[in-house]
Amino acid sequence: MGIVLYALMAYGLTAVLSLLVVAIIVGISKLTGKGGPAEDGGEED
């Protein structure tokens, strides 16, 4: 296996795991009934 193929495989695996973690977090957030962090328009003023 070439180093380029190995690097691409590792990069792809990292991207898939990141998206999976984000999907799990979003799913838990929806299940608990809480909205996103900026759903109410923000209060930074």
C-alpha cells in the first residue's frame, strides 16, 4: 500500500468519524428537545 493511499484512507476515516460524532450530538440534542445554540437569535449585545 502506498503512502498516498494510506494517507487518503486515514483522512477519509477521520472525516467519517467526525461526521458520525456530529450526527450523534445533533440526534441527542433533538431527542432532549433543546434547540441549537443560536436558535433564539443570540444575546451577545
